[in-house]
Amino acid sequence: ADFDAKKKRKVAEIYRALNSDPIDVAALRRMAISEGGLLTDEIRCKVWPKLLSVNTDDLPPLPGQELREDNKDYQQVLLDVRRSLRRFPPGMPDDQREGLQEELIDIILHVLKRNPQLHYYQGYHDIVVTFLLVVGARLATALVEKLSTHHLRDFMDSTMDNTKHILNYLMPIIDQVNPEVHDFMQSAEVGTIFALSWLITWFGHVLSDFRHVVRLYDFFLACHPLMPIYFAAVIVLHRKQEVLDCECDMASVHHLLSQIPQDLPYESLISKAGDLFVQFPPSELAKKAAQAAEAERTAASTFKDFELASVQQRPDTVLRQRFRERLRGEERLRGEERTKSILTKPRTNRFVKLAVMGLTVALGAAALAVVKSALEWAPKFELQIFP
């Protein structure tokens, strides 16, 4: 009874935010982050467009199959979509599933056609199918296009350089919270490739229960685009004892971590990911990179570049350019060692900060801070439609 009452109150609060003038996007973000997320697909159809600033009164027409002719990505998309059977609800009639798979192909090709700067990657279809199943083809097309040119943009470059850079945030986050786990993983030389499919599919490819997938999508859509890497970190930290009990070699640790448990305590992990974002925001890691800049690139100016890039929906692009410029002249240094030296926070004040803040901030406080960062990250983005 108490659960039902809480759910009713939350539904009422969501609709109050939707019906306010102007729409209360900050409240919708809080609802998406807090326990239970957006609760139903009916609500997601209304709220996801608001979180992505998509005007539902001006949707593009449904994409047509003419896009398949002479399309360089068509064969790869077709192969991936055909392999996506398990992403559809069990028991769905074959003809219905096949129809959705055709729509899935058309949505992907439509977005790529309209945005030639974007490059298809294997796993992209895992994200698109989630939107298709929740909101239908026409709205999914608009949402996925906005998502692809913003949150997913770094994964859709012509190379994986930007994706690898985002993965490089994983170990510094783990190091902040549990140096023992970090050092063990470093000794095992496991790297971060085990988390690649998590990151580029927003966990859609690795979680079998669709309810958990859409709950995470609620969370990620409401947050800074680097939040999935924080969630990846809390999964590793949640399994710390399993990691430490493992043989300290790459094959053993990689095998353990790449097999993601299906019974994770999702609400608790979402809360902890929010906590870590508050305690160790991307800007703090970016400042570490900026401090290592050459004399002609002062910390202040480099950090300003980062903030500007964030507003423009490309969180790390400018800094990555700075990294590449420096690294070209310093080839003698191994990339991994340099990234670690730049991004890893010294341990001297880590424990003081953790002791002061506490490892588990109340969800309400964390959610407010995460919402604040999301709104700061995308002010122009939201003002496009919701002045």
C-alpha cells in the first residue's frame, strides 16, 4: 500500500511538471533519476522528448525503405538487426518482431543519412531498439537523432579514439573510491575493454531484463553524458570482493568483469553513481588534465575550453584535441601511463574528502546535484524549445 501511494504521488508530480508553463524540466530530471525512474512507458513517451528537447508537435515523417539503396551501412545494420532477437520481448509474435526489425533498420539508416558526420558502430542498434520498443518508430526516429548528435556523438566518430578516451575515465573513478581494487586491476593489466559494450549500448546489450534497461535510460537521459562511465565504475566497485578473489591475470579478471550479473541492485547502484558524480565530477578529472597542460595552455584556459565544449554537447572534445596535440610531441611516453598520470587524483586528500562527504550521499541530495550539472551542461540545448 505504501509503495502504491508513493507511486501515485510520483506520477502526480511528473504530470504536474509536464503541465506547468513552462514545462519544469528540472523536476522531470529529478523524477527520472530518483527511485523507480519514470515508472511506465506511457510516461516515458511524454518525458523522454522533454529531456532531449524534442518537439513532439513537429516530428519528421516515418523513414522509408528507399534509404536502403546504395547505402554503405545497410549490410552491417541488417546483420546486426537480424542478430537482435533477444532484444525483443519473449513471446512476441514473429510477424510483429519482424516488422519492428524492419522499422529498426529504417530508423538507423535515416539518422545516418541525415547526419553524414555520424558513423555507425556495432551496438548502436541496441540503443535504437530500446527507443523503438518504448515510444514507437516515429518518435524514436526524432529522439535517436537528437541523442546521436549529442550524448552518443563521441561513439559515432570515424575512429574509436574518443570512445577509448571516455573509457579512460573508468580507472581513475575506481581509484578514487577503492585504491585496492584499482591497483589489483592494474596489476592484472585487464584494461577497460570489458566495459566497452556497456558504455556504447548504455547497457542495453548486456542486460536481459528490459525493465532494467529502460530504468537506466531514464537515468542516463536525465544526466551528463558521461554518467554511463560512472555507472560502469559502481558495477565494478559493487563486485570488489569477487575481483579481489580472482586470479590476478588479465584473462581471469576480464572474464569475471565481462560477465555482468543480472541481479544487480539497480536503485542502489544508480544512487551511488550519482554520489560519485557529485564527489568526483568530470570537470575535476578534466582539471587534472588541464593542470598538466604545457605553458602555452594554462589550466584556466583549458578548463574554459572544456566548459564551452560541454555546453555544445561535446563534453571532452576540446580537451581531447589538447591531449592529442601534446601526445604527438611526446611519443616516448606510453598513452596509458600518461592518461593515468593526468587523470588519477593523488591519494593524499582522497580519504579526507571521502570522510567529510561520506561515501553514500542521500539520493535526494545527489539527484539535485546531478540535475544541476545536467542543466548547466545543456542550457542552450533546452532553451531551443522550452524558453
